[in-house]
Amino acid sequence: MIKVLYILLVYLSVVISIKPSINTKPSSKYYKNFLPLFWKVGKSSDFKDTKLRKIIFNGFPICIYRDHEEKITAISDICIHRSASLSTGKLLNNNCLQCPYHGWEYKCGVVKNVPGCPEMSKDSFGIPRFEVNETNGDIFIRPSFDVNSQKGTITNHTIFTPPEALDSNYVRISGELKIKRPHYLITENVLDMLHVSYVHSFGNNLSPIPFKIEYNDLDEYSGKTTFHYTAGETSMSKIIGGAKYVKVENEFYLPDTTVTRVYANDQLSKTIITHCYPIGKNESILHYDLYRNFLSIPLFDDFFQWQMKVTLKEDIGILNNIYDPHIRGFMSTKFDITQIKYREKVKRLKRNMNIIDDCYNF
């Protein structure tokens, strides 16, 4: 008898916890094949004062806003009525987003009011809503799964937060840049260490080849390669730190995170974090953060911003001249190990999730 009651209680708890799904449009076919992990789409400071903001993720428009209760919401930007852009509407005092075309009201993507049509069933239809995670002053979304209809693709994922973010010895500068190249090409460029000495003005072209490299898997979504170099005579590590050797750790965390740490004399001096998401097939948004534990007063922030802009300009100059039909190249060397492992993990995840996505043209 006790066993039967226990089973009944478990059943009831499951039934009560299940929320009724909402009929939403557009169909999940428009977003279910996005990589089902959290992608950084901006900083917390970008979303304030209940201002509606539109982003395009791989061709799909998403409206993101912070409501009057400070909650971040990400929904389809396409009104279910006549497909107007909801981000051009306004957020009402009751936290409903009002479409600018015919006044339809949405709360977290669910239709709450259709002006002049009180007979229409409410709370049963609307638009897709995507999971949002706000951490370390950044906004991440999972654009592959509609919370309202419970349709799309989803998997377990923990957002990577660099330990430097929790260390008061480090200061952080941030920026973003729109780049008219595929997001995976930009990410792989950051994971490519060998190009540094040839492309960048701060590179060591006298000793461009690392004398030692070692790769390690971190987990199913991440990996790390360590490169050992002789310090260049004009490098910051040599000039400021007096280092003879430099160690560079290069990590990736799917879907879009890269981490590059530079050690001079075994002391961590600088960490660069990038996130890159696709706007479309050949256009992306790159977010970057630079953490440093030297020259840490704000006076030097402009210098490091300038350094990042110069570095990115040099990268873009190369990426703009890579031939699109052969964007993956034809051969690889041992120095390409990080990019190769990144591709392998993306392929494995897509295969395991039955994802068909031309967002990654592997």
C-alpha cells in the first residue's frame, strides 16, 4: 500500500510540474539546428532601461529586453499576426511587449491581448522564447530551443567563466566588432597560434615557431593547447617582463569561446577571451575581453583597447583574403591541433544531436 501511494505521489508531482506547451510560430525548423549551447550575445550593460534590442542570430531575428522587474527575456522578433518587428514596439508597464503594428501584447512571448478580439483564446499561442543566462556581466542565449512550445534542440551546458573574472588582481576591458566573415573562421583564427608571428606587428618573426606544443582534452566541449616560445626582442613580455621564454595557453569552449593566456617568466600577465556568433552565413559579431594584472590603472585602458583594435585589423586583413570556396584549406600541420580538435568536437556534438546546420560548413 505504501509503495502504491509513493508511486502515485511521484506521478502527481511529475504531472503538476509539466507546463502546458504553447503553439508558437515561426516553426522550430528555423532554429532547431543551431548548436544547442549558450552563445554570448552582449554585455549586461547593453540591456537596460527596458529598451528593446534586436539581434540576428544566423538569420533569425531575436528581440532581447530587460523588463520592469530586471528580468532578461529573449523572444522571436517576428509578430505572430503580420510578422512585424516586435523590437520596434514598446514595453508596457505590465511587462507586456506591444507590437507597433496592431497592438498585440506578448508576455514572455505568449499572447495576452489582441485589441478588439476578446473572444480569442489567450495564453495558448504566441512566439518562441529562448533561454537566457546572465553571468559575469554578460548575456548568453540558447537560440536552438523554444521554452514556450518545448520544441527545438537542447543539451546540458555550463557556461565557462574565466577564473580571472573572480580575481581582484585583474582588470577587464571589453569590446565588440562586426566582421563580414563566417564566425567559425574567426574563432579558428584566434585558435591559430602560428599566424601570430607572421601577421601581427607584435609577433616574434625572428623565432616564430614554438619549440614545444602539447594538447589536452578538457571535456567533451573543450580543449587546451600549450605553446612554448622564445620571447621576441620587441615583445611586451621581453620589454616589460624581461622574459626569455613565453608560454601561451590556448583554450576553446564550445560553442564560441576562446581563451588565450600569456605567461612571461611563469607569471600570468594577460588573458584574452573571445566569443563570436553568426549574424548570417558571412557576417559575425566578435566580443572580446582582455584581463591583465599589470599596468592596471584605468589610464592604460585606452592603450590596451588600441592594441586590440590593431590586432583585429591585422587579422581581418588576412581573413578578408581567404578564398571562400576553399575556406578550410587542404592540409594541416601539428601546429593546427587546436583548430582540428575544435572542429572534431563540433562535428561530434552535431552528430550526437542529429543537427543539420550550414552554420558550420565543415
